[in-house]
Amino acid sequence: MRSYVFLAVFAVLLPMAAALPFVGALLWSWISFMNPHREVWGFAMNQPYALIIFLTTLLGCLIAREPKRVALNAVTVPLIVLAILFTITSFTTLAPPTVTWNMWDRVMKTTLGALLVACLLTSRQRIHALVWLIVISIGFYGVKGGIFTLMTGGSFIVIGPADSMIGDRNHLAVAILIAVPLANWLRQYSAHHSVRIGLIAAMGLMVVSAIGSQSRGALVALAASVLIFWWRGKSKLVGGVLITACIVGILNFMPQSWYDRMNTISTYEADGSAMGRVRIWEASWKLALARPLIGAGFRGPYQQDIVDSVAPGTTARAVHSIYFEVLGEHGFPAFFVWLGLTVAGAWYSWRMIRLARGRPDLAWAGDLGRMLQVSIVVYLTGGTFLSLSYWDVYWTLMLIAAAAHALVVQAVRQGAPGLPTAPGAAGWRRPAFATLPGTAGRGALP
């Protein structure tokens, strides 16, 4: 039954992608981020939905008059350069060609889809809609996992959809924590009280789910995000008390097995899994040094004969580090371009915060910049222990930062007068731009 419902929804939305390309961008993102086809059964699980949507949306871009632009900025240009570098390293790979080119195909599809989405992020409303989609796609598993953790007393781990980027419990936990700041931004700019309360409840369950994954990397990422949230808060005393109370409540709920696993962080030398990661990091570094310009190619560190060539005795396995994965697979040029995506996103976020000061009409962008910074910190800390180097959701967050920054710069150049920040403020009036259901508040969509 689930399969037929999913196919019916897909069949209704797909034609809209041709007439309204941004609908196609949202549909592609939904399939790519949430992997809803992994939640159904039978033949509906393994159809090329992303490719069908991409081609339909591309057709819509050619025939529809919907606003779009070729977005060339500090995020999209490095993505294009990365695609070129990844292609070069795939031709020079040390790994079996079939393995390398399968991964190349996957990453190229992700890159092309992200670039297409970037061309359609032309307004605040579209940015808002895409953020909602990310939160719903990742938050679905976070809310479900949080409820599961509470019902089982935290005795079982939380995992994501099979055969997806977030199928592993560690990947899912960090993905959930990255989505929490975005949910908080939506809470700030939602008009309806029930929506705000629902988002608060969802955020709480998402944090419980991340802890319930029993992922040590997620615990480190959670600590970093809590610190940034507290630092960004207006009332540090009240915020500190609330955060402490929540953490104490959650920790008292978790079983002894959770504590046993988390305690291995301080005794990683005695943990076989942790030491296996350290050794494959060393092997990846040596591969980068041996082939500094091209690395070993996609999935190079996963091949035992390749690892033996630089680090005999080290077991080939998933690298479990976004940094060492890119270094070992593609060398230093690709690594620095890949790292440049995050630098660009962080810079755009910082610029939005600065430009939005004293501009109530741009408060939404300033707050978005702050929450994107939290998400970036979560990715950089949690990614230290995960193989999420080519994750489409994170690349999309960087594209959102670039698109929002462009809108802020345009508004500043136009010198638009500021608007009061909230209903009830002196002289407050509803902004004249288009609306989205359930979005309003301080300088928000009414």
C-alpha cells in the first residue's frame, strides 16, 4: 500500500516540475535528502526517481518562464571545479575502475542536481521552502528515532533508511544535529503558535534521537552545537540553565550501555574500532603524500592492496573522516577546493549577519546566517569521524548561504528602508512580498 501511495504522490508532482521548475528542485531534493523510496516495498524501491526528476526539471527550465539565473558564486564555482578534479582523479584511479566510476556517477549526479537547485534559488520564499524541505526530510527520521528511543528506554540504536547516505547511525545522528538549527530558524519565522510548538517538540525529539544513536561522533558534534547555541543566545544565564536541565534529563534517561560506549572516547587506544579509524587516517594521509595531486581515486582507501602499498598491516575500510577521505581519494588540490565550499558558506553566513544589523527587513537573513554557522560547526566536528564528504544536504546548505547572501546584498544596494521587527511594534505593517503558509514573525513571511 505504501508503494502505491508514494507512486501516486510522485505521479502528481512530476508534471508540475515541467511547468514549475522549482517544484522539480524541491522534488529532487526530497528524493535525494530523505530517500522516501527506501521506506516503501517492492518495485517502487529501485526506480531512477532522481534522474527522472532532474531531466523533467531541466526541461521545465528550458520551456517555463519561472525566475531562474545562472548562479556563479564562491560555492557553485568550486563545485564545478570539484567535478572536473574528481573526473581527472577517476581517470588516474588506483582502485578498480568499476568501483571508482560508480562513485563518480553518484557524486556527479549530486553535483548537477545541486547546481540546478542553485539556479532556481532566486527569492527568500524559495530559500524558506528549501529549508523546510531539509528539516522535514531529516527531521522525519529524527522525530521517529526520538520517539523510538523514548519508548525503548534508549536500549536500541537509531538508524536511517537503508542504502542511503544517512543509513548509518553515525551519519544519521550528525545529519539530525545539522537540521536542528534550521528547525530553530523556522520556529523563529513561523506565524502560527501551533507550528512553533510543533517545531520545539520536533527539535527535542531530534536531539533525543541523535543521542539514542549511541554515536560517539554525534556526541562530540552535539557538544559543539550546544556551545555555539549558548554563545549565540541573548540570555546566556537562562540559556545555560535550560540547556543544562535538558542535558541532565536526557543523560539520566539513557541506559548503562550508552555510558559504556561513550566512555570509550577517553580510552580510544583500547577500542579496536577507534584505532582502526586512526590507522586508516594515517594510510589516507600517506596516499595523499604519495600522490599529492591526484590521490588514489574514489574508494582507493577501501582497497586492501592500495592501503598495503603505503601502510602494510592496516586494514582497508571506510575512512570515517571527511578530511582524510577527500585527501586520500583526490589529493591536495581537490581537498582545498572541497574545503573552500565550507569557507565560502561560512563567509557568506558571517556577511549576512553583519549586513543585517540595523535592518529589520533583513533580520531573517541574519538569523539564518547564525543558524547556518551552527550547522557548519556540527558538520565539521561530527564529520571528523564520518564519511560524509560528498553529502548533498551539506552542499545545499552552502548554496542556501550563497543565495541568501545575494538577496541581502541586493537589498542593501537598493537601500530599502527597514521594517519594525514584530507585530505590535510601532508602525509595524505587513511586508508586501509574497507569502508562504505558516511563516511570519520577526521580519518574517506573513
